[in-house]
Amino acid sequence: MPAPTDLRADCARCAGLCCVLPAFAASADFAIDKPAGTPCPNLRPDHGCGIHSSLRERGFPGCTVYDCFGAGQRVVQVTFGGRLDARVGAVFPVVRVLHELLAYETEALERGSSHDAAVRRARDETLRLVGGTPDDLAALDPSAHRAEVAGLLRAVSAEVRDPAGPDLAGADLVGARRRDLRRACLRGAVLLGADLRGADLRGADLLGADLRGADLRGADLTGVLFGVQPQLDAARGDAATTLPAGRDRPGHWTVT
């Protein structure tokens, strides 16, 4: 299976796929409209971003919270062997889904549970799918496999979080003030602008939780399940925020 470092974006080994293939609309996340398949005007000829160091200040915070989970470099270097063609627009989104699943499957196995054997089988299938040819991947609908993996991850989460905290899966917590979220299920919860200062999030399940603008200053995220770097990048925090293992403190967080 790919090493964990291969499940994080390495833009130097990509070709700016996330700056070309997706569409985005002028909003709080993006300063301009960009059609799908059209290079962002900030994309340099060497595939680097011309305003990378000032994306937030220039009105592109959406770019700073995007992670392809290493799909970009895999598509460019492995799937197409450095020679991209028109199929890349169909292939890249599929590989991104599969790489995200690999990241969650890897974490599930690191946690250890009675479901390890089933998770290993699911991971083997994910690896088989992601190893397909460009034609295989362009024709692939990963939704059924994703649904199967999601069920396994729910089972792992329930076992690891036992005794479980509050079940807030899919809850609308926009702007809410919460403190005791230890071992909570926050799958798919909408926490835009939530006041989580000093909150106890230890062992909470964050799979798919929307943390854009959430205030995590002083919060404790030790041992959260399925919390990924883009969620932290989209939130606010400070030096007192306790990060989960393997996650980086975003550069825009306050240091005091």
C-alpha cells in the first residue's frame, strides 16, 4: 500500500491538476469565477501557484484547505506516467476518492479493532481499484465501494469510542457554542463558525465534519478519529490547540 506520505499532496510531483480541472465560483472562498478545465490565472508555467504565500490575503482561502490526499502526484506520475491526456479530467476525481478512502482505512487499521480483517480486505480492494489503467479509472464509479468502506469505518468508530459521547452526526451546529464533545460522533456535522474554544474533542469522530471558520482555540483534539488536515486548515486555532498526531498546525493560526 502507499506509505502515509503518499496520501498527502505533493504539489512538486503533480502538474497543477487542482488548479485546472475543478470549477469554482466567486465567493468567500475564491476571488474569481473559473470554469472546469481552465487553468487558474495564478497558475505558473511550472505548475506552481504564483500567489501561494498570500492565497488568503488575495481572496483564495478555498485553495488553502484543499487536499487531494496524494491523488495528484499518483495520477501524473503513476497512472499516466507523466504523459497526461484528455482522460485526466475523469480519472483525477476517482483517484482522489480512492486515496481519501485509503487514508481513512489506514487510520482505522492503526486504531486496531475487531474489524481489522474486513478493513484490510476493503483496503486491498481500494488498492486494486486505484491501480487501474486510465481507461479503467475513467469508467469507474467508486460510490458502491465508498459506501461499503463507510459502513466499516462507522463500525470501527463505534468500537473505538465506546463508551460513546453525544451523537451529533449530521447536526446543524452553525455558530453553536459547545464544550463537552469527548468521544462525540460529529460525522457530517456542520460546524461553520462554531465556538469550540477550550472544547474537549478527545476521541471524537470528525469524518466529513465541516469546520470552516470554527474556533478551535485552546481545544483538545487528542485522538480524534478521521480528522484530516483540510479540516484544521479551514478552522481557527492557536498555540494552545492540542492537535491530533500526524497533523500540522496551520500557518494562519494565531501563535499566542
